[in-house]
Amino acid sequence: MALTSSMEAVPTTMSLMDSVFEDVDSLLEGPGQIAYFLNMMDGFRANDGVLTLATTNHPEVVDAAILKRPSRFDRVWKIGDPDLSCRRRYLSKFFERHLDEIEIAGVAKATDGFSVAFLKELFLSSAHRAAHENSSRIRLSDVETVLDILQQQMRAASDAYDVQTIGFGPPEDEE
């Protein structure tokens, strides 16, 4: 496990080591994995100088033993979705050889509520759709079809999860 190797390296390098767990909600699903993870976080050896970061898109499914115990994850930061200007810059970069600026502006307006990951998925799925149609260029119709699918997925996901604030951080009304 990455945490083990990071902690073993600390005494020899004498510098801050880090461990990054992307999508921690899906990493700790099997039997015994949560207990092992928790033992490594607090457990059998000193872990001074180890910085651990974990990300999740679904904090509501992460075991409370990981999130709520002091000194495991002391801070929770919510990264908001990009605003219109930021979405337009990302989309311009992704679609620079495929769509004109007017089309990109329209797509940017239609992607309100999209994270950067969803914007990238929009590009990749549109490229896949264009390739499936034997086109060397992504057309606006490809983007619109994929955009509709992603918006349906986002609506279904928001209906499936009870969103709540967890961990440490400012109250919702102070953000």
C-alpha cells in the first residue's frame, strides 16, 4: 500500500512524505481494508512527517471511522465547479481544433454545474463518438448528444445521493 512505502521512506529522507488516495470511497470497499487503512493511519508505527491526502466525489459513502476521527483527515475542502469563464477556457483548450469560439461559448453556457472532470468527459466522449462515426473532427452534434447523456447521468446521480456536509470546515452559510 502506498501509505506503507511513504512511512518507510520518512526516516531515511528526513523530509515530508505524502500519500495520495484518489477516490478513497472506492479503495476501501473490501473486507478488512478499512481496518488495515485505519491501523496504518494511527497505528503500529510512527507516521510523523507523513502528509496524507484523500479525494472522493462521494463523501457520503466514506466510512465515518475514516472521516470523523481526529488526526485522520483534519480538514475537508470542497472544490466548487468552475464558473462560466473557467468552463469556457477549459472547453476552448479541449475543443480548440474542433469547434469555433461561438460553439464553445454555447457549450460553456450549457455545462453549468459541470466539474472539470465532467468537462473532460464531455470532450473524450465526443471524440469517441466522432471516431465511431469515422470522423476526424468532433462536430457540435457529437457534443450536443454527449452533453444530453451527461446531463441525464448528473440528474440521476443527484437524485440517488443525499448530499450533506461532513468533516471539518466552515458551515455551509459561510462558503
